[in-house]
Amino acid sequence: MGEDFILAGAERKPLLTPAGERRVKHGLERTATLRLARPWPVLVQQALYAEWNLRRDVDYVVRQGKVQIVDQQTGRIFPDRTWQDGLHQAVEAKEGLAIRPSRALTLGFPGNAISGSTKQFAA
């Protein structure tokens, strides 16, 4: 923190500094063939958020090799819920777990005669 990124605002959102952006771009140049599921700034921001803001046994627990989200209001654990935009995978990496791909939600709409198909949305 400091030279490469800052944590902005009450939500402590990580923001890369120009020096941090250069460092990440330099790292990506060495892995030019790497295909990313999301733009690199999003992945880096999610990794920083996971590292600096999410706490094990407070925001999530690890059970049976899986990250499970803890509801902040009730303390209830949601074994089937995941964070989106790569944040869940960032927490898995932080914990040294196998990184699972993002889940896609398949939503069916009544009267699919209009569209003729089922829409897919990334979770």
C-alpha cells in the first residue's frame, strides 16, 4: 500500500496509483499469452480488496476446501453463495485453495416464445 495503491473512502476501495499500474502492466508483458476472464484492473482491484478488506472467520469461513460467505447482519453462513466479478476467486487464491470458475446463473423467462431462448448471465 502507498506506492502502488491506496484504499479510498469508507468502503476502502483499492485504487492503483500510476506506479502500481506500471508494475501490473510490466508483469502482464511477461505473460502476454495469458487470457484473462476480466480486464486486468478489475482482477487486481478484487485481489487487493480480498487481501486488505475481507477477513477469514468474519466475512467468510473456509470449510471443506471452499470459501463460504458469512452474512454480516446475522452471522449465518451461506455455503452456496459466491461473490462476483472475480472477488470469490481472489479470496480462494488468498487462502491457497483451488480456484473455481465463476458460476453462471441461468434464468428462464416465462413465455420464452418471445425470445425463444434462455438468457445467461455471469455471476
